[in-house]
Amino acid sequence: MVNNLGNQNSLFNQFIAEVRDEQIQKDSMRFRRNMERLGEIFAYELSKKLAFENKEITTSLGIKEVAVLKSQPVIASILRAGLPFHTGLLNFFDKAENAFISAYRKHDKNGGFEIQIEYISCPDLTDKILILADPMLATGASMVKTYKELCIYGKPAHTYFASVLASLEGIDYVRKHLSTDDVSIWVGAIDDELTAQAYIVPGLGDAGDLAFGNKLQY
């Protein structure tokens, strides 16, 4: 159920290192571009799991039969942190339909929180491949809740959760609450720890703030 792309040595891990590096993070444009590049690699690796069909391609000198993608997936991202990652996926799945979800942690006075979803823009998902992208899979609660909300728009044939970093706790939460027949998890790295505020350690910090600037807290 879990595919860890960081387990093999490649340039992928160079980009993971850079999005974690607190010095390189000071350049928000580079952070966004690295997230985009990671999304492109995720798209390439995920494409190997999708269905292909043979198509005759006419060149200037003849005809060649080539295996091409049978159908495009739907790419869904949780705003706002997921936008650069989403762009990278879309660069490769360039004819994909898209969905966007506004979700956030609503904190209570005791330090806990619940996931609030305010807005979803989504095409019909019936029998389609869904890629649900969020840079950080921390507790897993936002991914699971978002997936269930998206299923209102039709049951996907299969869903790939794509996250740059994940915690063991978040992965376990997804495993506990969703069927492995319906969902698989793709990550760039897995960290062992969550803080009391449910941030991944060592992680990389707040991906949304690093990409787009600090936000006010209310």
C-alpha cells in the first residue's frame, strides 16, 4: 500500500534535501520550484501504474505504433500548500482534470483541532483514477476526510495519495480508516515523529508558508 520513492538513490532525494534545508528554504521561489519538480517525478512514477493502449502515430516518414496513456487521471490538491506540488503533477499529466479543496485545521482552546472543509471544486470522479496531492501527510486526518468528501462526486476506480513527506502515524491512520483496495500511498520520505501540534519531525516546517509567505492566525 505504501510506495516510498526516496528509498532509491536518485535526484529525487536531492530535491527532498533542498525542501528540508532551512537555508535553501529562505528562497521561496526555489522552494516552490523544488516542490514542482518533486510533483513531476511523482507523476512519472505514478504513470507506470496506469493503463496504456497502443496508438498508431503518423510521422513525416511513416507510421509507428506507440503505447500511450489510456486516460488521464484527476489531480486533486488541498489548498494552499499543495499548489506547487499540483503544478508539477499537472506538468506531466497535462490533460488531466483538476479538483481543489479548501481545508484547514480548526483549533480549540484545549490545543486540539478538527479538520474543516469549506469548499470543493471537482469534476465527476466515477471510475476515474484520482491523485490526491498534499505535500505533508501528518496525522492523516485531512487526507482521509478530503477523500471521503471527494467520493460524493463519484467513486474513483483507485486513488493515489501523493505526499512529499509523511509520518508513520499518518500512514497508520490512513491504513486504519480506508481500504487498501481503494487507496494506495505514495511518499517521498517517512519521518517517525509528530509534535504535540501535529507537525512532522524533522519534516520541513509549514509548506504553505514556505511557498507563499506567513499567514495570520486567528
